[in-house]
Amino acid sequence: MGVEGHIDDNNFFGQGYRARLAAGFGRHAVQNYTFSVKDPYFLGSPISAGFDLQKTHLEDGSLDINDESAAVRMIVPITESISTSFKYDLRFLQYGAISEKEKIPSIYTTLIEHGKFSSDSISQSIIYNTLVDNTIVPRKGMLISSSYDYAGFGGDSQYHRIGSRASYFYLLSDDSDIVGSLRFGYGCVIPSNKNLQLFDQFSVSSNYYSRGFAYKGIGPRVDKKYAIGGKIYSSASAAVSFPMPLVPERAGLRGAFFVDSATLYANHVALGADKLEGNDSFWRVSTGVEIMWNSPLGMMGVYYGIPLRHREGDKIQQFGFRIGNRM
């Protein structure tokens, strides 16, 4: 569960820049602050450019994590439906122990003793977008993106990362406003040297890939407890959404039935004496219902997910809350 608020200004400094200041608070003692500015017509061109500043604090299991980042980005249209984006990201992380009395795995001890980590990366994405109405409640079209990231110019991260996402929407009934959707995702990170950093691996969070499972509820673990992520993930989801019965359309409420599936595996972090479990590909499957609200703060959803296929060590969380669209 969590709460998020933001302030938007579409004429920042009186220059037509778009600015957003956002703050979010949630489970695991999460505190997230973001400030972003975008010029939608950089130097009078159709290119948009901007920057993002972000600071996050969270408690993840036995770790206290401070994460700060700064990024500059640019989006260049190629055709009406195809665009490409470029980004440079600079990131600093520092780990601490929540309790000095708790015994933690050696990989966590290594993170804490290292001190502050630094990482910089560049990325490029290609986006194909044919959504014909809006991105809040799409009813027809598709959105496909593929990305490549490289880290290794300096700092503690050295990897190549590729990723792809696809979403397809189809209006099943115009009269009843029933919409079907399919979503797919894939990611793989390849180390440039022998091993990856723990924070450079993928982690699957419940509110996007696998409703019905807890935060970091699936994937490789050490000592049957501590989720450490993996270098490969895949996901697939199907859903049917519909207006809530007896509720006025202007209220912005919709319901949905969904089926989610996801897998996360292939840890590539040096573990020392820690015992690794669940490192092979195993597809989790869940199904459930969700109520979505197009609120003044953006799309919000409350869901109930039932795991249909899981394995020993997975963390189950049937009720959940999310903020933002699942695009």
C-alpha cells in the first residue's frame, strides 16, 4: 500500500516547460521524491528534452537503502507512430543494516561494508505507439518499446541490458465499453565483467507483473528468505476491463478480470558462502479482479489476486494497491 501526490506546472518559468514535483510514501518505509522538467519543443523543434532528479529511501528486508539519481533525456519523433529516446543516468546508492542484531547473508554484509556505490549509464529506446484514444484508459491500438542500456564508463556497474515491452488493446464491445488487453515483457542484463552488482539485477514487483504475489515475492533467494533478483525476467498478462455497474461514467471507476504470469531467474551475483535457491526458470501464474479509479492524481487500482502456480519460498500477497498505468 502507498500514497502519492504531485504538483504539475505546464508553464514553468513562463517558458512553456512542463514541471512536476512528486512525493510518495508506502510500505517498507518507502519515501520517494521526484522533480522533473521537460521542454516539449526543445530549441523550437518537435524534439522534447528534460531532466529528472530523484531521491528514494526504503527498508528492503534487512537493508536500509538510500538511492539518489539524476538523469537527462531526449525524445526524437521519427514518424507519427515511431519515436526514439536517449538518456544518461547517474546514480548513487548506500546500504545500511536495519538491525545490528539480525544475522544477514554475506552478500548484504558486502554491500554495507562497501559504502556508497556509484553508477552511470546511457540508454536508447525505440517506441511504436498506435493508441488511438488516450493512454489513461486505452481502448484500441498497441504500444511497443525496446531498449538497450550500457553501464561501464565509470563507477561500480558494468553491464549491457536489453528490454522489451508490448501492450495491445482491443474494444470488445463498443456499446458496453468492454476492453480486452494483452501485455508482454522481457529483460536480460549481461555483465561486462565476471559478476553483476546486486542492484543491477531485475526484481519483479507485484503491482506490474504478478498481482497476488508480494513485493519481490518471486525469484532467486538466499537462505530461503532474502530476494536477490536475477538477470532475466519474462512476463505475460491478459485482462478484460469494463465500467462499474450502477456507477456514473464520470466517476472514472472501472473493473477488470486479469491473469498474470511471470518468471525471474539466473542470478549472476557472487554469493560467497550464501546458499542460493530458486535460480531456475519457473512461471508463476495468478488470476483475480481489480477496481481502477481514474483519479485527479492519476490512475489508481485495488486488486485481489489468487496465485494459481507458485513454488516454495514465494511470498504471497493477495490484496494490493497500485498507482499508475500498467502500460
